[in-house]
Amino acid sequence: MPLVHATANCTLHAVKNLDDADSGFLEQLIPDPDPEESLANPCMLQVTAFECGEFSLGAAIHHAMCDGLGATLFFGAVAELARGAEQVSLEPVWDRDVLLGPRSPGRVEAPVGDYLCEKGRNPYDDEEDRAFVREFFHVREEWLDRFKALMLEKCGQKFTTFEALGAFIWRAKVKVSDIPGDEMVKFSYSTNIRKALKPPLPAGYWGNGCVPIYVQLTAKELLEKPIWEVAELIRKSKRNASDEYVRSYMDFQEAHRREGVSAGKKEKPLSFLFLKIYIAYRALTLTTK
């Protein structure tokens, strides 16, 4: 596991308010491997020492290895050992091939077929698909509170931050993209399946414990629906992450590995990742990428 040593010409106290910190500075606290290097070293660490003697620990972890919760469990165990514990409080569990391996024989009994790429085409081969742009948007809690309170007033329902903000960003992205009204658009995201499985994954499982879920509408339907109805669709989609859906997705992925599995076909997906990034940045002593 490569370990990068770095220094910062300021104190940790000077950047503790991450909501106001410069995003470029935060990026410097995290290893930045290229795609080939990240495959060769799926976990890289960076220790940055500050002038005050304190330090931050940043990690770049390949998503194929574990998800955000898995990384948190792993580093929590490391922190316990660093503080002198002889044994971690939560025994780590791996066993991915047993817990999340495909069935034999495989069977697909849930609607996961929309994740199959077009035959003979990798969706990431086109130049247009590779033109990603990273932007940082700081959303203050008081803005979210007002937004969710407004939706509660309009429809009488309480929504999570993920549901409310996801609906807002999805609709805004489609609106500014000038997508034809009859074109299908997807809101694609990863959901935690640790408790959805029967039996649930062990509490100490630190591997990748998520599968993709999506909501799809035509662009016209999305833009014409009230925002709370869009948020409700996102909420309902979470219920699709049943044991059978997860098992079917794993079998589907194994059967179609060579054809490519992505957010699916020609529709324009919006992968919703910013909440994970925002939450990770709020803990400077464990900044993950």
C-alpha cells in the first residue's frame, strides 16, 4: 500500500471549517493516482503534516474494492489499533466471494436489464462520454431546511436530503441540457444493500456493499412534475433494493460481464455522487476520494 508523505504551510485549525475551505487545497490532501496506478494500487494513503504538529490522513480507494461505509469501517479499525487497542471492537469481515458471489445456476428475476450496454459498444469509449467536469457546490444546511420545509408544506411529506436535493439537481441538469422532451433520462445512484440481503451482511463487512438503482422518466415528464413528486419517485425506487433484486443484479453482471454493465444503453444518466463527496470532506482527519 503506497504511502505519500506531504507537508502543509498552515495549521490544521486554519482549515477546520471545510464548508469555507478552498476545494483545491482539500484535493491536495488526497492521493491522486492515474487510472492505471489506481488499478495497480487500489488503496493509497497520504499523511499531511501541518505546522502545528497535527496531521490529516487522506485515502484514494478504488470503488471496486470497497464503498464509503466499508472504508469507514476499515479506518475505524486502524484508528483503534493506533490508539493502542489489542483487538478491534468490530471484527472485520471480507469473504466477498461467499457473501456476494453469483448463484449457480444464475437467474435474473428482477428488472435489471436496463443496465446492459449496447451490443459491441463500451459506453466510456466515446469522447463525449469521457468529457467529465468536476464542480463543487456548497449547499448550506439552512438552504436545505427551507427547501424541505417548502415541500412539506406543499405535499405533507418529509423527504431526506438525498431525495430532495437529488430531485432538484436531476431536474435542473436535464433542464439546462436542452434534452428533447421524448427522450428517456435516468437518475442513477448506488444504494446500500447490507440490510436488504437475507441474511444481512455481517456488521463488520467492509467490502463494496452497494448496487445501482435508477429512476427513469421522459425529459418532458420530469420537467412538468412538481418537485415533490420527483422526490417521491426517488424515495420509492429505494424499495427496489430487495434481496432478489441484489441477487439478480449479481447474476446479471456475471452473465454479461463481457458486454459491459453501466447506467444503461442510450439514455442520459445522472449519477448522483456528490453527497458522498460532501460527507467525506467534512471529516478532515479521514478525507477519502
